[in-house]
Amino acid sequence: MQNKRPRPVFLDLTKIRLPLTAVASIGHRISGVLLFLAIPFLIYFLDLSLRGPSGFAYVIRLLDGWPLRLLSVLLIWALAHHLFAGIRHLLLDIACGVSRESARRSAWMVNAGGLVVLLVAAGALLL
Amino acid sequence: MIPRAHGLKAWLVQRVSAVYMALYLFYFIFSLAAFPIRDYEGWRGFITAPSMSTATLVFLLALLTHAWVGVRDVVLDYVRIWPLRMTLLSVVAVALIACGAWAMRVLMIGGL
């Protein structure tokens, strides 16, 4: 069925307010894409680390450097948010926490949990 | 082979792989926390023990499958130009298969 009237389009990013549930959802996507991009590096590091003592030492040295410390903090956030949002998703699948209030509450917990892990990782790796 | 990831099958694949990866990560993080790795020998012994290298390979294959279903959904949502969409999906598929082959090589040959 074709709608003749043009549908209202509202894309003013400065005025759009994302609800907590939408933040958890887009965060799930963004973190997923980040983790996807990390896959070849993960396998590369696994490869290097198993090649011998010098390869292992090289990986440790790389991980100890500032660029990878910063990147690790980002990826740890991505992993945490993705994991929490995924657990929330699985619970919603079995009809657990589907009411609006509990869905909002769990979205808040996912977002906050990700940020807590981010802060802990930043404290451990950057301070 | 690219898993035909659509509908119920993709939904199920995404969840089964997610649960497996969560359990693996839980085990991985807690065993490293309980028995910190000190050197190459320790790391190699940990990863290449028969059960662990098998579990790790399954983890990486679950990760690649999970990534395929997820990235496929993202591409289908945002890339509306058909040739571009097909090109991107092909590149992602080949890259993920290459990563799988690489992971197998590392864990089956490199671990020996």
C-alpha cells in the first residue's frame, strides 16, 4: 500500500532525544562493529604470541604501549556493553523484563554497566 | 561456506554463538585471574592444551559466525545501494573466512 502524502521526516540531530533504550541499542551496534574490526588484530596477536618467546615479548610490549592501551580501553568498553546488551536481549527473548519500566531500567543498567567497566579499565590501564 | 544467515536460523545462530562466547570468556578471564600468565611457556601451555585449543578454535569460529550475522544486519540496514551492498557483504564474507582459516592455522599448526 503506497502512502500518497509525504511522511514526516524529522532528522534534527540536535533536537532528537534518544531514550535510554535506544542508547543501549545503538551502543550494541556500535560496539559490535568495533569488536568486528578488532577480529583480525586479535588473531594476529594470537599468532604472534604463539610463535616463540620473542613474538610473545613483542605482543606484551605492544600491549604495554600507549596506543594499544587506549585502544584496549575502548574495546573493553565495547565488549562489556555488547555483552550486557546481549544478556538483556536474551532475557527479553524469553519474555523477561518486557514491560516498559523494566525495559528502561535494564537499558539503564546496560549503559551504566558499560560505563563502569570503561572507568575501571581506564583506571587500570591508563593511570 | 557462508552460513545462510536469515530468519530463524540467523536468530538462533546468533544466540547460541553468543552464549558459547560468554561462557568461554568467563572461563578465560577467571582462569587468567586465578593463574596469571608469567611468560611464553605459561601462555603457550595454557592456550595449546588440547581442550583449551579446541575450545579456543570453537570460540573463534563462533565469533566469526556471530560477526557475520551482525555485520550483515548492519549492512542491510544502512547500505541501500545494491551493488555497494553486495560488494561490502562479499568483502566481509571473504575477510571473515580468511580470518577463520588463519585462526585454524595458528591453533592447529602454530600450537604444535
